[in-house]
Amino acid sequence: MNFELISTAFAQTEKTSRGGAPMWPMLIALFAVFYFFIIKPQKKKQKDAKSMLNTLSKGDRVITIGGICGTIVNVKEKKDAQSDNDIIVLKVSDTTKIELIRSSISKVIPKEGEVKKV
């Protein structure tokens, strides 16, 4: 029997089993792309929304997530719950006031002389 051919065949299969090594850098690069283009901007947007909700005060003109525009008349803060559960009284017209949860505010409308910060 010729054992040289068998050892040569085993040596060739060992070389081809290393083909998966370049996959790790590709996975790391893919994760980096996801992090910088999807995860990081989403975290920044959440942080900005939370700071906007925490700085709401009387007299601010706001738009709700349902599209209702109005002016904040009162902020009823609850001591035992998180600030997201605070009640905001919104004046929609001269005779109409509605109560909303703080987290239902979508954005603040800048005042006439105020420049929007980017």
C-alpha cells in the first residue's frame, strides 16, 4: 500500500479547513457599521427626546403624537411615579383644555424670536 497518497490527502484537507478565518473581521466590520449607523443615532435621538420631555414648562407651544397643537397651561408632577407619567394640561382653544401624559408630547414649537438649536 502506498501511504504517501493518504498523508498527502490529509494535508490538503487541513489547509482548506482554515477558510473561515476571514469571516471574523467581516462580522466585526458589520457590527461596527450597525453600531455607528443604526444604534448610536437611535440612542442620541432617545436622549434628545427625553431631555425635551424633562424641560417642558408652562407656556411652551407643543405638538402631541396625535397631531394636536396647543400651549401648556399646567404641569402636574407626580411624586411617587416616574416623570413620564406626569400630567400636562394643554390649552387647545380659548375654552378647551385637555390633560395628557408627558410622554405623549412629540415636539416643542419654537417661539417667534427663538432660534432652533441643531
